[in-house]
Amino acid sequence: MKRRGLTREVVLEKALEIAYQKGFRELTYNGLARELAVQPQSLYRWVSNIADVKSSVLANYLGSLVDALQAELENYSGKEALVIFAKRFSEFVEADSMDRFNVIDILSGLTEYGI
């Protein structure tokens, strides 16, 4: 990818893609640069460091999850909303534990990057 086309959003989208494909723990600064076809030091224009990348990826991922849950639950309240939330969260945990971006990664990332 040419540098001209890079933005912070493009860099973070690629980071999220890597996290999904290879696993959150496999997301590295050098690997991200390689995937974007730029030198690692060039990434400093758009992100501060790997902690910036990983915390942004987690925030984006969790934001999408919250938005999806909120949209699904907006017509429910009380116990019914709680039951649906629990079911969806359980499905999320199950699905993501089979993917590369799993709940353990999310929880450890939240602890490590303080989101």
C-alpha cells in the first residue's frame, strides 16, 4: 500500500484484520508495517506504538459489539432484555473462542491497555 493512501483509520483497520486472522497476540508493529508495505518507522505518522494500535483495535471491536447489542436490545426491557443480552453474550463468547480474536484476548487487553 502506498503511503499516500494511509490514514490512521486504514492502519487500524488492517490491525483489526490481522487480529482476526492471526490472533490479537500476534499483532505486532513490524507485522502491521509489513502488511501495509511500509517501513515500521513510517507507522509513527499514524500511531504512537503497538500499545496505541492494540488499545485502538480493542476499543473499535468493543464499540462494534456494544452497538450491535444496543441495536438488538432497544425494543426490550427488564428481564427480557437481560435474557437476550445473556444469550447474545454467550453466543459471542462461543463464536469468538473459535476465532482468533477471543474473549481472553479482550479481557487481557483491557487489563494491559487500560481501555
